Amino acid sequence: MRDGEMRAVVVDRALPVPERKLTPTWTLRYRVSAAMSDITCAFLAGAAAVVLRFGEVTPYVEPYVLLSGTLPLLWVIVMALNRVYEPRLIGVGSEEFRRIAQSGIAIIAAVAIAAYVTKTDLARGYVVLALPLMTILTLLGRYGLRRGLHRRRSRGQCMRRVVAVGHPEAVADLVRLFRRERYHGMDIVAACLPEEGPDVGVPVLGDFSDVPLVVNRINADTVAVLACPEFDGIALRRLAWRLERSRTDLVVAPALMEVAGPRTTIRPVAGLPLLHVEHPELAGVRRLIKNGFDRLVAGVVLILLSPLLLALAIAVRVTSSGPALFRQTRVGRDGQEFTILKFRTMAQDAEHRKIQLVSDADGVLFKIRRDPRITPLGARLRRHSLDELPQLINVVNGHMSLVGPRPPLPEEVARYGDDVRRRLLVRPGMTGLWQVNGRSDLSWEESVRLDLRYVENWSLMLDLQILWKTWSAVARGAGAY
């Protein structure tokens, strides 16, 4: 269907109100797999603690063997009480890992208190080994399960069937987002719009009043309501009532879609759930911590990788004429210009040939797929971002961060609007949300959206998550050119 073509709103209103649906089989299988993984990790931790602490089974050790046997059951119970097995935690976000860590701390505290109250003389070496090891192994096991789930979701498996409700522009944006970031597990299969409109990328099966009927018709398990004036509190409450009989999840995306959860708090005032939005922390102690972390890590990595950097520099000089390093003016925090360092990946006259080429990217970003100026070695360096390793020097010098927005050119900044200029409130980064969500395959608008999301929601934990994901993105080489 061509852009701008209208879709008819068609729904069979004779369909019954949605009946209670069974939980998707993949969800049940995943939760069972998670529980079995937790049990196995607890058993291995208990057995390892007995072997490492005592070495052999004696009458004194037998109670610890029994404790190790009951540890898996106790662990699963504690995690269930902490709601670690909730379906909404499956495969996305850090909440699952946070609750596992909380459960580990809780069980350590409970054992310590119980031993103190009952005057039980526990072998501290066993406790110190078994319980922390159990928590760490469980976290690793859950991470492995999540990676497997993400691989299946990349193939279109283990997805939630979602009906999107809202205006065409918002629905189309959400469809594009979930198709690009499939690891969220949200597959929008239909939409309900207030009126006929342009193509949104999925079938439009009704208007706002038809949502329960559409859910029943296509066997959806989730309804995503986007911010729109027609869906006020009363309409949303009525929709929730109509979905009560089924096990259909109702999720609401507020207008502040780019504001992360840690910055939002629901505060009841006079019986109304008000959403309080904290200001982003772009200065103060947190920025000092980030700067110190960036420079320390960059300095250590620079020392460790110095032999590799030397080898790459020699390879660049040998395989093409010109210097090993490419220097270019970029714009950093508060609009201050600096010289960025990279290994040279193009022919020496690349800047002169640039005006002869036409970019196939949109917006103000100049990116060319299969750029003829790139040398054979340069293509390999770019594929795995090895050309950007000299930027560690920029990080040590304080011009860049390990994680941040993409460092722009001065001519790009000259064309920035007021909203886009917020990218300049923080130091640019060697990697960022743009790096782990498509790299050069992203459009200009998507790149800006991800950079602004980072600026608005920065935290040290977010930096660590992005650094962790960068390894996978660089290894795959997807979107690099």
C-alpha cells in the first residue's frame, strides 16, 4: 500500500466480548526454563561451597549437605515471593536482574538473622561461598536465557500480539520502533484508529470503540494505548473494564515516551495518580563520577591495547599512502570544537572527492553506503569499529566520553534546530544508543531520537548497559559503513 493511501475501518461488531485466553505457551515454557535454571544454579552453588569449604563429607558436614539440598527450593520460593517470575519481566529491561540481586541479598540477610537469633554456629565460609555464588550463577543463567529469547525474537518467534490504539502518526512510529527493536517482543498485528488515515504499516481493523472486538478477532494478548485526547481517564478505565474478562495486558504509553522510568514517579494527589517527571541530571556530582569513570577506563584500555594500536597504525601506513591517523574537527559539549582522532580508512583525497558524491542518508547526516573513497583495509576496520580506537585519547583528554551522542561535524551543528541542540549538553561518545541500535542504518530522525533519549535519561547504569551491548554490535558489524 502506498504512503498516504487510506485504509477502511472494518470490524465485525457481531463478535462476542473477549473471553479469557490461555497464557501463550512460549511464556509458560520460558518461565519453567527460568525456574529450572534457578534450581540448577542454586544446586551447583551449594555443592561447590561444600566441596571448596569442607573438601569431604563428615558427620559435621552432613547438615551443610542437607542445607545445600534444600537451597534450590528455598531459592525459588524467595524469588517467587519477590515476583521474579512475572511474565512482564521476560526478556526486557533490568528489572528482572535487579529483583534477582534483591532476592540474593534478602536470603543472605535472612540466613544471618536466623543464625543470630537461634545461636546457630554456621560455617561462615560456606555461607560466603554458597549464597553469593548462587546469585551470580542465577544472573548468568538468566542472561543466557535472555540472549536465547532475543535470538528467537529476531526470527519472529516468542512475540506478544499487540493491538495499537492511537492516532496514525503515533501508531506508525510505534510500529517502526518495534520492528527495528524486535527484542522487546512486541509484534503489532493490528491498529484501531479514531478515523481513516494514511498507512500505518499494519491492518486497521476498527476505531477506539472496537478494541475488545479486535482483540478477540485476532487473538491478541496486549493492547498498547498511545497518548491521544480521545482516550481520557474515563475512556481508559472503561477499556480496562471491557478487557477484564480476558488475560489481555493493557499498556499505556504517555506523551513522555522518551523519558526513562527512573525519572518518573506516580504520586497520588487527591486520589489522582499524577506522573512526576524529575529533571535530567546533567551536572554536579554525577557528571564528575562519569568523567572520572570515562578517563580511568579509557586510560587503562589505551595501555592494554597499545600493541594493537601500533599494529593497526603500521598496517594503515603500509597499505595506503598518507598518515595513519585521520584528524577532523568535531563539536563537543556546549558547542566547543575539538579534533577527533581515527585511523585513516579513506584515500588521502577523500575530503576533495566528497563534493562529487551524493549521500543516500537523509537529514543533515552525511553517510554513504559502499563509499568508493574507503580503502580495503579501511572497510575491515570500519566493520568492527577498530578505526575509532584512537578516540580513547580524546576520552582521556576530556573531549569525549565512552558513551554519549554521536560527535557531529560543525556543518551539521549549523543546521541543528533548538531541540536537536540538546545533544550538545553532554560530551559526545565513542559509542551510544545509536551504536547499539543500528549504527549507520539509522535515519537522521532515529539517530536524533536516540541521542536525545540518552541526554534525557543518562545514568552510570545506562552507560554500563550500552558498553556491554557495544561488544555484540561491533562483533556483528551490522550497520557499519
